[in-house]
Amino acid sequence: MPNWKKVVVSGSAANLHSLNVSTDVTASNISSSGNIFGNLSENSSTSFKTVVVDPSTGQFYRTGSYGGGGGAGGGSSTDFTQSLFVSPSGDNSTAVVGDMSKPFATILGATGSANPGDTIIVYPGIYTPASQIIKDHVNYYFYPGAIVSGSIPLLSGTFEELNVRGHGIFDTNFNGDTINITANGVFECDTVRFGGLQSSGYAGAPKFAQDYTNYPNRNLTISGKFKYGKDGARTGNGLGGAGVSIGGGAIIANVDVHVSSSSGMPGIRLNSQYTDALINATVYANMGTALYSNQRISHTTIKGMYETGDQSTYYAIDLSPGYVGNFFIDATMIGAIKLATGGVGQSGVDVRGFQSCTNSPSSLGAVQLSSAGYYTLHHRIEASENIFYQTNAYAYTTYTGNAQIMSNNTGKMFDIQAGRFIWKGSAGDKEVRVNQNTVSGGELIIDSPLIHYGSSYPINRFCFNLTAGTLEINNKLIYHQNTTGSGIIDMSGGYLKLNGAQLIHADHTGSYAYAIDLNSEAHSGSIFNNSFTNLKPFGPGSFTNEIVGGGTLFESHKLY
């Protein structure tokens, strides 16, 4: 046996070549960039960090390269005492730990011979294990083209230290949870493909949780592509299933999820109230919600892109614990979003990013606020649909982004039925005809300028229809409806507050419309302070118990 020399190259991966040496490789043989240099006998350029040199032959053997009949440099054997190699051409009966020329034939064979701290290197090929393949405290590296397949859970159990890396493909049609692990550490793959053969129920989901009970200061990182919908597979009803299920503990998920199903299966399901996750994902669910949770989650950050293929039935993001929950979203969302966290402990959602919505479940709105909670929305919204829909008395929402209806007469900006909604945003300057906004309960406060286009039909079309609740306008409102009788506010109930308001009709005329049509009724409890309009201020009817400060609503044709 020759006297082997081992060189570990630190820093970034270097280009290593066959090296003809007769003595130890020293610092003089390593460039500042990390390249090993010397008398080159061949030009084999691959990125590695560890090389073993045989001084007697001048050949090198690099960790992670298996050539079948010998080492990477053509020698007869190697000696990696903590490395086990797996190849379809191997033989479990003759395999030797640490010898890449004598690999195992199966992953389970290598797993059975591995000790804590060992590394199992799996080379390209198809492997069909009879049981789950992972051992605690053992490292696994899968080369591109290494496929693990079968009708079983391929990874299952609780692990103190999981370390699965590389480019493995995990392919299963098991009728249940295809992967179900609770662990600290890393799961990295190329692809997880699954789709059960069941005739009812669901295909399960790759489930990941971190062992927060025993290791509260650790985390689990998962990365790779997850695809549901194998060729020829039946689809279930989606109950409990998902492209990826994220359970409790500290989890970092960098995933690409694609669900092809008629079952309503979501792309990602947050599945535990103890989830503390950072999710950076690209998710498409063709007939399901892209990201869903009904868990009482304390804090989770959601980034990436989330799209549902059926906007009329499902959501891009649906967060519906309904009691307590805190989420931060900074993402691109294709479809409606539903925010229903509950308001206990000042729970709520902070939303940033971009949203496009052409339809929504029950045609309610692109942003559905149907539960108590504190919602701060900063994102840009483009919708051919109603935009804001709020129905809970304890929903408190502030919007500071830019919102725009994208097609004529297809939606309204506001449908406020309960709670408090504060507009501090901006509307686009596109001349798109927006439907009448409605306030039928709660409180809508307009604190920043609002430009609102109407339509060339019908007549008597107002910017706001106030039937109950409170409409408060504290800034400039410009309305572009140009048909007869189309004023700013159609008031048949509720309370109106104008404080420094400018109710401007863009046609500069008050000849055919009222700023506020009182519908021949007497209204009480309204407040007017230093507010102006370029229309006739009030239509038939009156205010009682009016509180006036610094003047009432004045008419001025100079406004614009």
C-alpha cells in the first residue's frame, strides 16, 4: 500500500487535475485561488475540494467521483474510512466501507453499514428500497440521476440530525404520506414526485416538521421541487393532502411546488400552530389554493410566488385560523387572498408585493377580510374584480399601496360591511370604469387622494353608495362619471364625515348632479369641517344634529 497523501482545498471549489508528484503536496503547489498545480498528466477538470494523492504513481483520487473499476485517476483502490458508495453495479456482499471501487448495490445496504458521521454517496441509477432509507446522524449525498422509487414512504421517522443533500429524485405512489420526517438538519433534493393510486381519500403529502420539543434552538431546512400528479395516478379529495406540508418548529423552506389535481389539494399547507417558518417558494396549484393554513401560527414569513389555476374557486393565499395568527407576506400572488387570522393578541397579516386577480371565490373580492384581525396592506393590486371586501366588525385594515381595476365595469374598489378600513393608498390613473363602491356597515376612512373613474352609463351613478356605517373623507376625491344625476355620494343611511374633503366632479359642473344625494330623507350625526365641492352640495333631504366646525360643505367651481 503506498503512502497516501491527502490535500484539502479550502475556500471555493477549485479545478483539480491529475498531478504528478513524488512528495507531499505543500502550499507551494496550491495557487491563491485554490487550484492545485504541478506536472499535469491529463486535463480532467471537475470541481472538488478534497484530493488524495498517491506519490508512487502521481495520480490523484478525488472525493465524490466513482469511475466503476477503480479510483478517479485509475488506481486500484481508495481509502475513505467514513465514506460509503452506492451504485447499481455494486454488490452488498463484497462492498467495503471506504472503498469506492467496491460499492454497495442498495442504499439500505450502505445505511445498515454506516456509523454516525459517515457519508453515503449515491451514484446515478434507480433504487427501489423495501423500507425508508435514512439513518440518524448519517450524511447522504445523491448525484444527479439518482432515483429512489417505490410504493412506500421513502423517508420516515424522527431524527436528531438529518443531512440529505444533492440532486436525488424521490418518486413514490404510496397511498399515504410519502415523506414524513421530524428532524433537525437539512433535506435537499432535485424532485419529490408523488401521487397515490388510491380510489378515495387523499394521496398524502411530503410532511416536514422540526423537533422543536427536544431542540427548540435548532431548525430544519428543506429545498427542492415537489410535484403531485403522477401519470396515471388517481387523485383524491385533497383533505389533509398538499404538495408540501410544513409542520411545527423552525423551518426554512426553499421549494418549487406544482400540484396537478382535480381534488382541491393546496400547494403548501401550514399544518401546525407551532410552525415558525421562513418560506420562499414558487407554487402553482391548478385546482387548489396555492398556500393554505387554518392553524394558530405565531409568526411565519411567506415569500416567492403563489398562483391558483382556478381563481373562481380557490385562493392564491388563504390564512384562516380565525382566532390568533401572525403572518408576514412579501410575494407575487395570482388570484384572490383571504385573510382571516382572528384578532386575539393583536393578530394579523402584513402584506407586501404584487397581486393580480381576474376572479375570486363567490366573486367577493381580490382581498377578502372576513375575520377579526389587524391587517396592514402595502402591496400593488391589479384586479378585474372587486378589490377590498371586509365583513367582520373586528377587522382593522390599513392600505398604503396602489390598487387598480383593470377592465371596465367589472368591479368596485370597496365593499365595506363591517370593521374599520383606512385608505392611505393611491389608485392608478388608467381611465377604467369602476363600479359604485358600497359602505353598508363599519367604517371606511379616505385619508389620501382617490381618483375614481365611472362610466358613460348608466345615469345616477355615484362614486359611493352609503346605506349604513360611516364614510369619512379627509382628502381629495375626483370622480369622472359623466352621466346625468351622477354625483359623489348616494346616501340613504349611515353617517357621513367630511373633514377637509374636496368632492370634485372632473367635468367641472354642478348642473346635473348633487355632491351628496340625501334621497329626500333626514340624516343625523354627520360632521362637516372645511370641505368643498364643485357640484350642488346636497340633494333633496336634510341633516339633523349636524356638527359643523369651521364651515359646512361649500360649493366652489374652482376645485380640481
